[in-house]
Amino acid sequence: MSIQILSDMVIASKKEDEVGVVHYTIPMILSCLLDCVIGLEDYIKSPAFLGTNDAISDHEYSISSRKDLFSIRDQMDQSIYKLTGSLGKQLENFPYLEDQANLLASYFNLER
């Protein structure tokens, strides 16, 4: 839920932030969201998540269920789609790491 609120606030700032303070934080916010998606997807593909590792520790299942992880990922996807839809090509002017840029392109191309 807080992920969605954050993206809604960034979008609202386009009209309400007359000084443009939020504009300077957009690259950091979007980079963090993209890194979270990358990390979560890496974990979801990992042996620990898939249950194929004999040495899985209890802390790896501290989140109440696997469904929660998919729900979090879906919320992040929705938030990034909102940002790309609202801010559009403006987002391409910011610097991103290669894996972030590739993931961001998939949102622009509606490939997620």
C-alpha cells in the first residue's frame, strides 16, 4: 500500500509541487522501486523461495506467505506503470544502471 501511495504522491507533485523539489527525487524513487523489483524477482527465482535448497533457514520464510511476495511485486509493478504512464518520456532523461534501464524499458513497452 505504501508503494502505491508513494507513486501517487510523485504523480500529484507534477501539479502541486510548484518549486519542483519532488522532481529532483524522481530518479532516486524510481531507481529504488526498480531495484526492489529486481531483488524480489531474483529471490522468487532462487532455490530458497522455490524450496529446492536443503539448507533453507527459518528467516527466509519470515514473510507470512509466498502470496505476499507476489502481491508486493504486483504493487510495485502497478506503481511503476503509473509513474511511466504519468511522467512518460521525462523518465528517460534520468540516468539509470543498465539493469534498471532494461527493466524500465519493459514497463514503457508494456512487456511486464
